[in-house]
Amino acid sequence: MKFCRRKNCELDERQLMMRGNVFQHTMILYMVLILLNGWLHEEGVHWAGGLHEGMIIFWLGACLALCEYILRGITPAGSSNDIIYIMDGICGGALLILNMFHLADGSPLVSGASLTSEGGHLVVALLMLSVFCTYLVKRLAGRKETAEDED
């Protein structure tokens, strides 16, 4: 039975179940983060400026989902998953480098007990790079296991 329309995207029942678990974990995290953010706003705590609250909440959930995909070996898009993780690393690295230039000019990370735009960008860059680092570690560990099995 085919679950995907692409040729290289056939998922077995186990992968479908694990993928559903990843989405469930991500949705629970999003609900908790949105609820926590609402409570903080109700109490007058603004921990990040404007758009950066939403970006950080989004990337926390995306980071959890992508890292769990990597660690569980779920590949719904076949070899296209590698491109997603590599592009995530490239974008995160570029964002980190650009942010370092702003920080070198003296821009603060925190202003008045909330993250500035530079602080928000730094958190997003680190989350993106954490996905890429998880991918690299898992890939290197897989190569090491393969080399040990061949010996």
C-alpha cells in the first residue's frame, strides 16, 4: 500500500506510527509553549520583542520534530531529508555569522529583560544549527557502526 505519491517515499507501518508520534510530541510542545507565552503576557512579562516570540516558538517545535526524525531514522522524503538538514545548517550558520557582526558592533542581546532582535536571531540560529549538528552526529555514528560491522 502506497502512502505517498512520490516513488521514493514509501513508508511502512512502523515509520508511519513513529512519524505520527513525532507530530504528536510537536503539537503538545506547541500547545504548552503558546499557553506559557499567553500566561507570561498576562503577567506582563514580555520575553522577546514582537515577531521573535513567534519565531522562537516555531523553531523550538520544528527543532524537536526534525531532531526526533533524525534520531529515530524516519525518512518520509527519502534522500531529500538530507538536503533539508543541510540547508537548515547552512541557513543557521549564515544567520549566526550575520548575528555575530551585529553583536560585534555592540548591539545588545537583551534589553529591559527581553530579547532584542539580535537575541531572537541568535536563538533561532542556534536551534537551526542544533538540527544540523544532530544530523552530523547521527550520520558519523552510522558510518562508524557500518565500518565496525565490516571489520
